[in-house]
Amino acid sequence: MTIEATIDGQLVRWRDSKRYLWIMGAIIPLIPLAMWGLYAWTGSTLSWFFGPFFVFVLIPLFDLLAGLDPNNPPDEVIEALEEDRYYRWITYAFIPMQLVGLIWGAYLLGGGTLPGIEDPLTVVQKVGLATGLGMVAGIGINTAHELGHKKEQMERWFARVALAQTFYGHFYIEHNRGHHVRVATPPDPASARLGETVWEFFPRTMWGSLKSAWGLEKKRLDRRGVSPWSLKSDLMNAWMFSVVLWGGLMIAFGWEIFPYLVVQAILGIALLESVNYLEHYGMKRELLDSGRYERPNPSHSWNSNNIGTNVLLYHLQRHSDHHANPTRRYQALRDFKEAPALPTGYAGMIVLSWVPAIWRSVMDHRVLDHFDGDVSRANLHPRTTQKYLARYGSGSVKEEAA
């Protein structure tokens, strides 16, 4: 389908080459059902671990095979492109399918059987199923991210529903009102520092984001004279969504599913925070003489145009434009040539981050190149600050080498 817009009497046409690929993002919640089919076909317990295989093997391969798509929609068609409701329905479809997949998975975790699954799942098979539910939950948080930035009340409500599976409802507050204000600065818990491993980042960002969300919401409610424990709190509301969802599942399928709900929630959160780790690694906005940081610009976010991950994460990899225009819909996000680029898509980069030595060998020199060799301009991890400054100093690495 071609998007058309008339500007100053001139007709501008543009075709979204990924228009029908976006549907792939909406079928992610079917991963648990795919496990059922694989198990019925093969009888192998490995079938129940299809979720992480899909995310960490198949998606990176898809990225490599499909290549890059750096094409941007012309400015003239962006408004018309955003008004095309086809794109909205793709994100809307994710939410009910996510809930169906979770309920279906909880049924099997509680000892249910189906054609091709004649006996209740073993503990190992249940763990595998929980990993698949966790992959869906993590991508569901990304869907909540897309919807939570929008102005329509229904989309914001959908965002809360998507976050309920992981008990991570505070993300809705911290991301919109915290991260987008402090992005690429040392105080931001969701911006990874140069030299910080992903394993160090996880506890810092999870605790820091929760603490920040509580502080932001308490400040808002204090101005209204409302207790932060009130149901008028967006935090309390978000957590109540999770209490109702998890409670309903345990009433329906038994308390024994609780450990597996915890496993899938932890994995979903880890998937989200792994993406956060990639997005601003080492990036730092300049601190101005006024004591404020410069405005975010495309140079403060790592980007990627790998098609595979982009269509599954709704252009999240065009992260610079998202920070410049938070309410802009995913289909209209643009690539910026001045934005630093990752060597591959998010899915492949997450795998690299698991081994800090490999991650540093791939990413640290890119951060240094981005700052023209001046490591003092990067967002340095306190543990590694002296080591990096001693090794590289605050001058240009190229000049020193010369």
C-alpha cells in the first residue's frame, strides 16, 4: 500500500516495504503454541525451549540474512503514515494474544493435558515452557513501551495490561517520566555505563528504576495531597493489574504454578533490561555551564536498521528518533546518519553481552571512536573510570597513536 500526501499542491507517494512484515511482531505471543506443535510432532523435551531458541538464534540469523533497511519515510507523509490505523491494530492484537498464551501456558503448568500432550509436563518441560512465556513477556514489555507513549487512553490501558505479566508496571512511570528526562546521563538507572557489564547493570537498573518510579509518583501525589499507597497511584494501579492476573491464574490452575510465573517474569524483565543495556551504552550528554545536560540528540542512542529485530520490536532500534519524538508511532520512526550504529540487531547484541570480554572487544572501541577518542566524554562506570582514563587519557587516541 502506498501512502500519499499533498503538500503545497504537490503529491508525494511513499511505500512501506515492511508493511506486512510488521504482522510478525503480533504473532510473537504464539510462541507457547508453537512449542505444543513441536512437541506433538517430535516428542522431544527440547521443544519446550523453543522460546529462547527463537529469540537468541533465529532472530539474529534473520537479521544477518535479511540485512538492513535504512529507508526513511519522507517528512511529507509522516502524518498520513501515523494516521493509518492498520499499524495500530497490529500492536492492539498483541495484547489479547499475549493473555491467551499466558492462560494456555498456565493451564499446562498446572498439570493440564492436550492432544499430543497426554501426560502432565515434567518439571524440566515446565521450566522450558516458562522460558518461552518469559520471551513473550519481555517482548510484551516492548509492546507496552510503544503503547504507553501514546495519548489515547485505550493504548495506555493496553500498556498496563501487557506489563501485568511481569509485575513490572512501574516501567510505565519510570520510562516515560524518568528515563526520557535523564537518558544518557550518569543519574539514569536505564543508561548503561562504559565498562559496566550487563550482569552489573541488571541489579542497578531494576532497583534504580523501581526507586525512581516510586519517587516520581510520590512527588506527583504529594502535590495533590494523596497518599502514595492510594489506589489513585499509578504504581498501585499497575501492581493491582498483576495481583489480579496472577491471583486469577493460581485460583484457576493451582498455586504450584507460582514458581514458574516467577521464572517467566524474571526472564521477561531480563530481556527488557538487556535491551536497555544496549541502547545507550557509554553514551553521555554534555553537562552545560548552567548545570543542566544538553538536550538529547541522535548521537546519544545506539541504533540499528537490521530488519529482523526491527519488525519484531516495532522499530525500537531506531531509538534516536524515538527519544526525539516519544509519541511518534513506530512505523514513522526514522534513521539518523549521525547516530552511532550497532554491528548487528538487538537480539544478536544481547547474546554478545552475556560474555563481557567479547562485549568490550566489540563495543568499547566504538564508544571511543564516537567520542573521537576522548574517553572522559563517555558515561564511565565508577569501577572502571581510573582504568579507562589511565589507558586512554582525555585526549584523542588517534593523536596519541600518531
